[in-house]
Amino acid sequence: PRRAAPAAMAAAAGATEAAAALPEAAQEVLERAVPLANRMADAAGEVVLPYFRTPLQVEDKRLTEEMSPVTVADRAAEQAMRALLSETFPEHGVFGEEFGFSAGDDSDWTWVLDPIDGTKSFITGKPLFGVLVALLYRGRPVLGLIDQPVLRERWLGRMGQRT
């Protein structure tokens, strides 16, 4: 079982007041989004762990001057995350590290996914990488999750609750 990390986000202290600013319908979506974010992180971890510390072909998706590595694990994990998302919230937009932006019918909600944040650590066998999941409502972050599948630690912050 995963260990919950202590108070991961200092800004959470005022989160309850901020959540009151969300319309009731948006709060209901956020309630359903939390378990989905956890399932997406679980799915990404299940995909990437078999690749960890194994020989992998590394491609350079160079977006800047600096090398930006990507592997089959990055892409497969994001596909798994997107599949879960499309089952629960097909109308939401999604911006993923590997496959870019896909607009949804409901422009109020956008998910941001990074299936392996720290690919350089991942490909060199260091357990210092994580799965990142965020949800924006009208451009404002309302949910954020960091999961370290090798270390089995997860941090979740959401508008309206202390972490």
C-alpha cells in the first residue's frame, strides 16, 4: 500500500475558502476527478515499472537546445492515462507531455499529464522520477498529484481540502 506523505502543499491552508468560489457543478466534477487522478497514476506506474532498469531505446524529442528524451514507457503510460480519462470525462481537454493537446467539448476543464517526469532519471535507473497529473478549471489548478511509483509515495493536493 502507498504511504500518504505529510502536508505536501503549503497553499492548502486556504484551500477551503478558495473551493467555495467553485460553482456546485464544478465541485461535483472535482469530487469525481480525485479517484480518477489516483487511477491514472496507478495505471501509469503499472506501465512504467516493468521498463525501469531495463535497456530501452531512447529518442530525443528535442523541443529546446537541451536533450528531451522519450521512451516507449513514456508513450505507453500516457496512452493508459488518456484511456482512463476518456472513459470518465470524454468531454474534458487534455494536454499531455508526449501527445500534446486534445480539446474536449467542455473547455472549462483541462487535464495536464506527464507520465514520466524525470525521464533522464528513469532511463539511468534512478528512482527519482514521477507521474504528474493536474486538473485545471477555467485555467486555474484545482487538483494536482505527484506519484513516485518506485518509492511508492504519492502526494495529492486539491482545492477545498488540506493535504
